[in-house]
Amino acid sequence: MREGYEGTGPGAITPDGCAVELYSRLPVGDEPDVIAAAVPAGSSILELGSGVGRMTHALLERGFGVTAVDESAEMLERVRGARTICGPIEELRLDETFDVVLLASFLVHAGDAEVRRGLLRTCVRHLAKGGCVLIQREGEDYHTNVPRERVDPAGFTVRIVSAEPVGDGVDAVRAEYVFPDAVWTQTFRSRPLTKEQFEEALGEEGLRVDRYLTEDGMWVRAVAAATGD
């Protein structure tokens, strides 16, 4: 397990506390539509942190070519129809580039700032000329509106139970997923980033915000700072 990360519940638990069986049950939201609207049809996509392929499969259905990367072999066993690569994202070095690099699941908020820098460097390293990086940020009140819960139409409840400071601007966040037949928990480290801090972090690695894709600012299209669009 990564330091500060843990998970409980049935089935395999990944190094960052995610439960494979849980993520196999979670439905995909509107994220694939946001992505499809922001990039050219048929783009090649490098999906960093694909998990079991919730978005992978939806993007394949929309005609994109997807390379799915995750550090959990158990997660990648659930991915169908895409090329898969197992290993830590921040260490990824493929001898190729992609039209789109996708960094979702709030990974940019990694508690360890060096891990965040490594993630963004991986994005830049694999970005084709004229391509873009799509990043999912936390909502503005993610760490302050706690506890909170949401009942999904599929019949399960998601709770953010707490977000407790652990030093250096990092919070330990605890989440619960309650299904009729099982309960999973995950505790992980997350670093809140204001919009200014987020844009500064991108700039440090040679990226700049091209535009915010959603009204809440949670989905962002970034491009290489030197070349623009």
C-alpha cells in the first residue's frame, strides 16, 4: 500500500486503497461525453489510472483508440478491448506520443507533491505535438463540505465521511460506498489546490490551461505552454 492509503471491503485492494470489485460496480457518468466533446473524433488516448475500464470502455464505444495504464494488475484484468500497461503512472516511459493524455480521478491532487509532478511529467512526455491533456480536478468544496453523501440512482450510497489535515497542506480523506450486499471504504491523501495553485502546478511542468470544460471547473483541457494549441 502507498503510505497514507488504505481500503476495506470484499475482494482485492489496490496500492491506493481502491477496491477492484467496487469499481467494477460503479457506473460511468457523463465524463466520456465531456471528453468526446473536447477532442477530435478518433483521437488516440493515453488513459492514466484507468482502473477497471469504466471510462475506457465508453471511450472505445465512441471510436477512440485507448491505451489504458494502471498500477494494479487486478484492475487491468477487467479492461476489455484496449491495450493495457501495468505500472506506476509517474514512472511510465513509452516511446510514443498520443493525441490526448487523460488524467482523471482527481489524480492531480496527489498528496505527495513529487508524485503530482511525476504524473504531470508523464502527461507531457507522452503528448503529441498539437495534442492536449484532459485533467479532472476536485470541486471547490470537496474538502470543506463534509460529511456529505449521495444516493446513486443505481441503489448505492457514496459518503465522504471526513477530510482531516495531516500536515503540509494535505488531508486524509475517508470515503464509504454502501451497497445492499457490501460496504467498501477508502482512505487516501489529497492536496487541495485552488485554481491558481492548479494552474501554477501545470506551469511548472510546461503546461497551461487552454480552457475549463465544465461550469464547475472540474474538467480542464491543457496544452503545451510553449506551442499553444
